[in-house]
Amino acid sequence: MLQLLEASSLTVDDLVEPWLPSDWFKGAGIESLTFRHLLTHTSGFNQIFVILAAFDAADPWNNSWDGLEFVVNAGAIPDSENSYKNANFALMRVLIPMLWKEFNPALMGIDITAENYGEIYLAYLYENLFHPAGIYNVSCEESNGYQFARAYHTIYTELSGAVFDVGLQDCGGHGNLKLSAVEINRYLVHALYNDAVLSPANRQLMDDFGLGWVYWSIDDSDDIFYHPGDLYSSFDVLMMAEMEYQLMEFSKEIHTCTMKMPYQLEAALIINSNVSSGKSACGILKEAFQGAVFQ
């Protein structure tokens, strides 16, 4: 998003509303919502979701086109306290195609709709982010012999791994975009050191204001910047139980972390099973760094 804003002569403090679909009803507060609010999770989306959920009114809320339209309908509370909600990043899957069509001749005259926005969003990522970083096999669907990592159960180890597989319409922005740990790290390195992917000014913005990052302070001079990702779902397996076959439900999980550390160290970690209580992928990377450097 920072790359595209810069190319469009916009800043993170420009308003989001002009780039939302014109036929979406915009709830209270959307008129003051900026890209910075989305990138820092200070939009108030999560606070609104909590209120709606308390009244059993949050069912339409999700990260698809229709779900995001509902999010915008419900409104925003800009400058709220930071509170993570996937919708902040998922909305980029709508905003990026809307912005890109303004200066991409191939998209002139094309309406951005529920049917094409996912494909156009991924096309932007391929052309401007992944391909410059030498990454070519990113998708949300298994294809061309490219196999996703499976999620495994750590107790019932005899179970086959289960794949997270979604269509293009729900791919990216908030989750579901599949990269290997090597590809995540390759992308991170290019974002940090390749000016064609991200300018030095935008990299500084990310660090100074936590745009897309979370950070841990190590000491007065050094910080760890990171972004976690977690997928949770379930799958059914026909198993023998109590002398008969029964359809049993098991959880499937994938946990990821990408991290920038002092001393020009970068790392990515993928855990394709449940994590021990009190642990996280980013916590494991942090502990490894501290153990290597400070002990």
C-alpha cells in the first residue's frame, strides 16, 4: 500500500473514502478514515465489531467483498486506541485495485467488482512486489504442482495434513496468501533493501509509526519489528470410535512470523501445527535472537 500511495502522489494521511466502491454506503466516521488508520489498526473497526457482537449483529462481518462492505456500512472511529482487526488489512484488497486502475492503462474503463477485485489485487502484488523479489509461485489455491504446507495435529499424528485453500476473492490482504518461509524472508529482504520495492522514505515511515509492523523494544537504541499471522480452522475425519466409525472434527492451525532484528538480521518462521501454550511464532523467533545475542 505504501508503494502504491507513493506512486499515486498520495500519503498515508489521505482519506480512504474516495477509493471505496461508489455504491457502498459509508457509515459514520468513514469520511475521516485515512490509510494510516488502517495500517495502524486505529480505525475503530474492532471496537465497533465488539459492540455489534454483543448484540448478535456481527454475522455479516467478514473479509470477503460483501463482508467488507458491511464493515464500511457499520462505520469507523478514527484515532481509536490500537486494536487489531483483520478488516483493516483486508480492505486493502479493495483499495489497491481501485487505486491501481487510476494509472494502469490496462485497467482503464474496468469497474472493480466482487468478481474481479481479488484477481486484480494479486496481479498488482505479482507485478510490483513478488516478481521484483524473484518470487513466482504465490497463490491461495494449489496449482501447477506447487503444494501448500499442510496443517498437522500434534496429538493425533496419524492424521494426514489438512490444507488451507481459499478462492481468489478472499486471497490476501488479511491472510490466506501462501508463501514458503524462504519466500517470506526473500520478500522481507527486498522490501528492506530493494528501493524498487519500497523506497527508503516509506521504510522509515513503517518503522517510525508502526505501519504494518508491531515492535518490541530491546533497549534504548534497538527494536525488533515483526508481523505475525495465524490461521485457524477445522476439518472432519472419519475415525473408529466406540466400536464404530464416527465423523470427528479436528482443528488445523498455521502460525507464521516475519521479523526484522538489529544487526541487519531478518527471519521468517512457519509452524504448521498448534503451538505450545503461551508460545507464538514471533515469540519463538524473539527468544532465539535474544539467546544468540545476549547470552
